[in-house]
Amino acid sequence: PVKRNEFLKLFLVGNNLDVTGAWKDITSPLSTDAKSTDWYYPYFRFALGSSMVQVDPSGSLMPATPLTRGQVALIMYRWYMYEQGRRAQALLSEAESEILNVLTMVEQKQLDSADQASTRSMLAARGALVSKPDSGVVKGAVKVAEGFNAITRAYRAGTNQNFDEAIALAGQAWQSGEKAKEFAPELAEVVKQMQTVAKSVADSARAAKAGGAPAPTK
């Protein structure tokens, strides 16, 4: 018997992979049960970026869950496919799915869940970039994921009445969108959606700062 977190460490360390160095700038919680202080955090960060694992519908990575032989085989299969550069599309689809989760969770004021989903989206997009470093679409997807991550942080800053920070982060999200369109013009529609949300957050923060009223929820 082996738990999911145990197996990931065994497999990744056993294959001499640079787990701690990969995407080390990402330190936000990955899920409801994978925070940066958990010993297994870097292994799940690497596993998400290489498409080895995904969260369940409740937003959990289930680190202590015992694995079946079939589940072990699936994790290994996904890694070997990723190693061959054959998981980029799967990662892009995962990044897109997580962005939709971000929009839903922000709407429902579930800021912790939105932060986690945006972090997973960035990891998925960056993982795809490792496989397809010259793809304009993948580069654009990374910028979109980074933009939505900035939006979640801007929204939290606004709710905490840190209005200047909220405005600055919303501006970062807007600029990420512009860069995404440069890389991949076909992403214009999702960028438009992202920039609309970013503008709304910035406008709300400016209004609240000027009038001393709480920032609107949208």
C-alpha cells in the first residue's frame, strides 16, 4: 500500500527530477489540502505542472489517499507522456477549465478556492510551455493564466480595502491580456473577458477609495 503523496515523492526523487526547482516562484496553496507548509507541496506542484495528477470535484488533491495499482500506473503513464512532450494539449485544457473555475468562484466570493484554481491554471499553462516553448498559443495561455491569478489577488486586496494594491494588480492583469494577444490573436475573446473583469475590479477599487465605501462585489 502507498499513499498518493508518498508515491509522488518516491517516483519523482527516484527519477532524479528537479522538484524543488521547478516553478519554485509558485508558493500559493494548490488545493484545500496542499499548502506551501505541507512537506509534500513541491511534489504536487511538480505533478500538477506535468499533468500527473488533478484535483477532484471538491478541489482536493487527496494526498493521503491510498492508491490502487491502476492509479499508480496512470500517474506514471501521464509522466512518461509528458516527458515525451505529448501532454501539452491536456495541460492547456486543464488551464482553461481552471480559469472557468476562477470566474465561478470569484462570482460566489469563494476567494480561497479562486486563488487555488488560478494557481493550478498557471502551473498547467507553464507545464505546457515546457513541452511547447515556441507555441504562440501556449505562451498566450501562460499570460492569460497569470492575468487571472492577478485578478484573484486584486479582488482579495479590494475586499481587504487595500485599494491601491487592487488597482495595481488589475492593471497587471490587463497588461497580461495585451501580451497574450500579441502571442496568440486567437485568444482575443478570453482576453476580452479577463480585461473586462480586471477593469471592473479596478473601477470598484477606485470608487471605494474615493468615496470610502466598500468595494462592490463585481
